[in-house]
Amino acid sequence: MIKESKYKAKMKVFNITRKTLLASSVDVASSSSERRKGLLGRDGLAPREGLWIVPCESIHTFFMKFSIDIIYLDRSMRVRKVRSNVPPWRLSACPTAHSVIELASGSIKASQTKPGDQLEFTAIET
């Protein structure tokens, strides 16, 4: 179990089920202001880059400038739902989720991540 409030470092996310690296540089948005801002103001995400929003069960892409992949996780870091290439001006939710990873479009396809997969988060040195 991960205690979200302790994570301010960047994270690496590995899909244990598929044995694939999902992301190598994921920022953590765990405070209210960080969760509200999300990816707003960014021009895009590099491959293997993302944002982990904790806690979170729904997101929007209003005012964003680029499409993203979305992975919803339960408290055990098991994938509950995936959405690929979500364009700006959309809503998405998963009531059974505890957190959400927003990733560069193509990340889900490249890693073959699917609902039921188990993910592992590791803090990386910055």
C-alpha cells in the first residue's frame, strides 16, 4: 500500500503483469491545488512522462492542448479502467478508482496495459 501524501518525488511505473515499463517520469499530484491544476498549462507530455493524481476517480481535459492516455487504479495499484488518446474537452470517470495516471498518448498501447493489470510505483532520484 502506498501512502500518497509521502510521495513528492518523481515515480517510475512498471506494469508487473505485462513486464513492461509504463512510465519513467511521473509527477505526483496529491495536494488539493496540485490535483486541481493537473496538466493544465502544459504543452504536452514526452513519451514515458505522466502525472499521478491521488486521490482521484474522475478527470476532465477542459482547456488542455493535447490528448492523453488515462489509467484508473484501485488502492492496490490494480488497473480498473483505461482510456486511450482522450482529446481536450472530455470528461472521464471510474467510480471504483482511487487514483488516476495521466500519460502521453500511446503509452497504454505501447505497454499493452489492460484492466486487471498490477502496477508498481518506485520513487526515482531527481
